[in-house]
Amino acid sequence: MRYTYKYCGRYFYGVSYTTPGKADSQPVRRDRQRCVSAARQKINDKRAAAQFEQLLATNFGPGDTVVTLTYRDENLPPTLDQAKKNIKKFLTMLRQSYRLAGQELKYLLVHEGSHGDHRLHHHIVVNAIPGVQETIRSHWAAWGDNLDFASIDMKGYTAWAKYLCKELLTTGRLSPGRHAWSASRNLAMPVVEQGECPDHMAISPPPGSVILENETMMTEYGAVHYIKCILPTWAVKTAPPRPPRRTRRRSKK
């Protein structure tokens, strides 16, 4: 069997699963490949909604803010490309305000406009600073006055991810060239551990964990065990900070 563990702040995602062996017959290999596929579906961070949830849990906590940015009728952008240009200007101003406050802006950003009245708007999750609501209102005033603020601890990470990625989850796919969401480059990544384990190993979370999901799937020749839980603070694992990005030097003409 193999296992994959993901430590995302206090959230833990773990899966153990049977894998095909070299000496397995074709029916056994086929059955065990089903276990591999089921395990990947549970924890595969290439699924946009799942990766969003894991980044949310890794980087944001109680007190951080979820904001909905809407437009006045006269400022409503005609295209998504124009809306992205507006957000780019907004983030530049917001980033400067964070620097003046001695903080670094971290964010997850979602563009929406395919549900309801199909009116373009944005959702953004930011780390909180003193006066964050007033700061955001002042910077967004060029485009709109109707903003909605919520604390991230009003819902669990799964509920926020489902809400903020609802257009992707509803449609199943996005139009070509469109990304489900974007993020600041300074977000920490989940800590991932992978390896082999004894057959039929059940994942045992640390004492004091709060179990959110605990599922086992048995097949004729294999098994998959998936668990999702909230860790006690002493069991949290964090990744080392990513090195700063290298800036390209422009060649002199």
C-alpha cells in the first residue's frame, strides 16, 4: 500500500490505498487500479476546488476576511479581461496599504459572472490588518460601493471552498483560457508526505484531532482509506518559506 498525507495548517488530509504489484494477475491489477484512481480523486490537488480549500486552510485563519466586490452599473466592465485590469489596479493599491501597515498582503481571488444575473463580480480572501474593511472600501470606491465582508471563521474551509468555487463545481469546466481562481505568490504550500505502508493500514490521526471525514472503500483485492481532520496545534507541520523569486535583468540595448 501507499499513503499520501497533506498538512494544510490545522487541516489534515490523508489517504492510504492498495497499488498494483508486478506479479498481480490482470483482474487483480484492474481492481487495485480502481483503488489508486479513487485515492487520487480524494486528495488530488490538481482539482481546482480541492487545491483552493487546501491553500485556504494552509494560509488563512480566524479573523481573516472574505470580501465580495461588486460594481456600480456605470462602472460594470463589459468583459472579464477589463474586470481583471480593474482588480490588478485594486491589488496594487491594497498591497501598498499593507506595506505601510508593516504587513505583506496574501490573497486568493475568484472572478464570477456565470451564475444568477451573470453580472461580473469578485471574491477575495485576504489576511486581516487593523482597519482592513475601511482600507478595502477606499480602494474599491473607484468601481463600486456595495461590498460584503465576512470573517473566514464564519464557515469551515470546505464550505468556503464550495461557495467560492461554485461556478467551477456547477459547470464542471471553465471556458478556454479562463482560470478558476488566482493567488498571491507568497502563499505557503501544504506539507506533503508520501510513501509505502503495510497492507490494510488505517490512518491514525494524532490524539486530540477532530475528525471531519472518515471513509473506507473495500474492493475484492484492495482498499482505500481516506480521512480529513482538524489537528491539535502541536501536530501542525509547516513548509519552509519559499525562496524569493529571481528578477530577470533586462539586457542593455
